[in-house]
Amino acid sequence: MNAGLESNLLSTSLTSSISTHQHLKNMSEQFGCSEDIISRFAMSLSMKNGAVNREWQPQPLNKGLTVLKGKVIKGKTLFKSELPLFLVMLAVAEPEAETHEVRELLRLHWERGVETMVKGMGNLDWLEYLSNQFYLVK
């Protein structure tokens, strides 16, 4: 792994759309955990589902907004000590990705993962939903 890339990703910030921030806020309140924990699960879920279209956009929310701007999250907060793991997952999901695309691809997977979670949970408890997605419990 490129040490410069790792350093850059840990020192950068990613900014989501307003709708992704609202979904994160809602899930954080519902689940009783931080938005960065939910973000790590969401990003992992998106990468598990394969490549993301570079033109993908989250669905805008028209009502229920309590946030005014996108979520800003620092790389070191999002990835903690697990950045190498996220880069491996990204390489599997996006085998054709160029180094200059990594930051944007991570943001896209983050937002797509959040939207996937919101749409897929239905009436499931969030731990039940995640265990089904990641096959933790059979």
C-alpha cells in the first residue's frame, strides 16, 4: 500500500450529501450509536455489493430534514486503525480504480451504503439486518 495515500486519507475529510447526513442522524438516534460506526458498516456493505457507478447520487429527501448541510467526517475518525482493511475491500470492489479515484470512491460507497441500509432495513432491528447482510448469524 502506498504510505502517502494512507496518510492523505487519514488526514482528509469526506463530505456527504444532506440526505445521507439526515439518514445517518436518524439511524444514530434509532440505534444508539455514533454516526462513524454506522458509516463503517454502510461503507463495508456497499463495497460488499460491488462497484459503484461513478455517476451515482443519493436520493434527495424532500421532508423530515433537520440538518442543513452534508456530514463532514475526518478520515482518521471514519477509518480509525482499519484503513488498510477498507483499502483492500475497495480494491476487491473496484479492481479498475486508479489511485486518484480512491477518495471519491470511498465517499460514494459510504453514501450508497447508507442509502442501502435505509432502504433495506424495513422492520428489522439494525443488528439483525447487519447480521443478515454480513452472514454473521445463520
